[in-house]
Amino acid sequence: MVLQFVGFLGAYHDAGGLPPLLARTLCALPATWVTFVPCFRWIFLGAPFIERLRGNVAVNGALPVITAAVVGVVLNLAVWFALHTLFRTTTPVSAGPSRFDAQIVHRLDPAVLVLALGAAYAIFRARAGVITALLGASIAGLALHALGLIG
């Protein structure tokens, strides 16, 4: 969905002669298509062969490692988005082959922090569903934006 969002933003600043929402949608749709269609094609074409591999000890031994790698990638992406959303400014830091964006603490966006904490409370303490928490955070974010409290 990140790629869909990037495609949408591709037409955000220059919609050409098209209505802005139509231009943004026309950019987001092919980004979504080329992201998901190849993946699902491989899934549907490979699914019959995967069943045959269940008895293969080597393949079954590799699956936990693959799962851990996927979880690591998703966690990395979540942390990256959280830090770049909570802090208005970051600065690139390089130390040998390692590179990361350091947060500038005094640039913490308090309204975004309150939204994030509210969503976390709704999910983990109030036992609200993810969709309910997302909908509530979205409505609150739109209200804060309308009031000019967040960008």
C-alpha cells in the first residue's frame, strides 16, 4: 500500500489538465496493479507445488527463518514510518556501512504522538478492533488537520 500511496502522491503536485482526484487515482491504480498482480500470480501458480514440499525436511526447516525475515522487514518498516511520522525532522547519520535517520527530539509532533498513543490504547487496553482504532485515529487526525494543529 506504500507504493499505492507513492503513486497517489506522484500526481499530487501536478495533476496536468486532469481533475486532481482523477489524476491521483490514475497514478495509484497502476502502482497497485504492478505491485500485487505478480505476487498473486506466483502464489496461484506455485500453490500446487508447495503442497508437495510439506514432507521435505529441508524446506520445512527453512520456513521459520523465512517467517522471521518477513517479520523483521515489517517491523523495520513500521519503525521507520513511526519515527518519520512522530518527528517532523530527521537528520541522516552514517557510520561506516551503517546509515540511519536520527530523530531531532525537539521536533516531536505532540498531536501525532497523542493520536498514536490513543490508537495504541484503543487496541491494547480497550480491546478495540484494528479497523475501529484506525477509523477513530483517522477521524481524529482529520479533525486536528481541519483545526490546523497538524500538517
